[in-house]
Amino acid sequence: MIFWRTLIGKIKCYCGKCEIIVVANKALGSFLCGCQDCRQAVKWAEFKGGQKGEDLQHTIYVPSDILRVKGKENMKPFLLREGGQSIRVYCVTCFSLLGVDFPAYNDQRFMFIGGHCVTDIDTSMDPAIAINMVDYPKDKEPSLPDGITVVNSIHDPDRDWTQIPEVKKIRETPPSNKGIRFSELIKELGSPTILGFEPGGSVRK
Ligand SMILES: [Zn+2]
Ligand SMILES: [Zn+2]
């Protein structure tokens, strides 16, 4: 017998008040990201009482296709600074980072960071590439998987990394359109709070 059912996955916060249900039980793929903004965002969450913010992030991509949201009253969007491009939605009770929108995601996908929310989505695939390693702290040695492709900056003119099959899958898989976009959820949550941090600066404000 064949059951036609929508495969779903949950992104939850650590305190349990917030939940985002997406149309996917497996991530599109993942990267490692050494950028200063991801790092600042998780270190701010740690400062606010959330999970420990590491230097290197495991960024996981899922379709921007949200069926249901619980605990919206506990969710708030934030920008690191005026003119910032990434909008990050946190649970403002436990400071789990529930999702990140970025213009290059084209409303097709959104991102969350491993260890900064709870999920039953399959995220077991190896990270496809390590990006923005130019931003990684100069006095530290990142622990990267053997043989992983390192992209100094996603803004580099060399775009060869976009042709790696695992990267193409992340960038080119359209959402099913069964649910709403992550950007629509952000709009429902109201204007982002601007934190006013300097790029790469301290989060203790
Ligand atoms: Zn929470
Ligand atoms: Zn990043």
C-alpha cells in the first residue's frame, strides 16, 4: 500500500516554546561557515543565555516551505547592524537561533545552525564545502574535514564552488510551495531589531 503524505521536519528551540514545521525531513545539504557574522550571531545568543557559540558554524539548508509555526509570540527577527543582510529569528526566551534568511537564498531556502536549535530533520550529510574561511580567527586553527573544498569568501570572483553537485542541490532545489516562505514568517513577526554591532566586534552591549 502506498501512502501519499507530506514529509515534514521540525525545527524547535531548546525551551520548547517555538517550533517551525517545514516540508522536508532531510536537509538540502550543509556547509561549514567561518564568517564573522554567523560567529557574532551565535556568540550574542550565548551571551543572552543560549547555546555556546563556536567559531565555525555548521550551516544547514532547508526548503523555504513552512507548513506550521508554534510560539510566534516568542520569536523575534534581528539584524546585527543597520544595513545588515541576514535576518535571524531567535526564540527570545532561550535564544535558540531558529532560522536565517539571506538575499542569496532567493526565498527558495533558509538556513539554521547545527547545535543552535533542536531538529528531527536529517542533517547527517557531510558539509559540502567550508565557506568564508577568510574571516576565521587568525590565531586559531579550524578543524576541517580532510579534503573539504575551502572557499575563502562567497564573494570571490571564482565561482567554481557553485558547480559542486552537493552545492547545486542546495542552491537549485525549488521548494514544494505547500507552505509559506521563511521571509513571510519574518514579516509576520514584525520589523527586525537592529543590534548595532560593529562587523567582527564585541557582542557585549
Ligand atoms: Zn525557546
Ligand atoms: Zn556565516
